[in-house]
Amino acid sequence: MSRTLAGEKMVMFEFLRIETRPDGVYYVAQPNGRPPTGFKLTRSSPKLAVFENPQHDHPKIITYELTDPQSLTATIEGDQGGKNRKTVFQFKRTKLPPPAGDPSARR
């Protein structure tokens, strides 16, 4: 699940999943509760996954790339309003504190 916040207010949410179908592997996105849209896995390697749906308006291509062990780059691109649009998201691995009550929190 993905949530986008503006301050403390949620302005968008999206359910995401990867599923296997008879014709391949699909990334399925369901933004804001709308019907799901599938993007077929067209290229992959240990550090790259590219999903495409040429019939969809935007995005048409969703790419995930592990740029180093601590960084993941997600890119969405496709036509929007008659113009090619590309958006890049950078994710960094972080360490979360142990949950309250976890014995390792007392170290």
C-alpha cells in the first residue's frame, strides 16, 4: 500500500501487488480505490524490474532499479495530456527503532 501525505492529511492512496498470470508476471496498481490496472513485467535482472502497459494513458512504464544496496529508484513514465511525462522517486533504506516492548529496545 502506498499513501501520499500533505502535512498530516492523506491526499492519495494506492493498493499495489505483484501477481502471476498465465501469460507472465504483473504489477497491479489500484489508485484511490479505482479499478486495478496491470503492467506486465517486460525486463528483469537482480537489480531491475520494468513493467509496461502500452494501452494505459499514464503511466505506461513503471521501473524499479536497485541503484545500490541502500537505494531504490522508481520511475513512472508515459503520455499525460499529450506530453511525455517522467517522474522519479528515490527511496533510501532506513533503520526503524524496535517496537515498544521489544526486549532489544532496552540495549
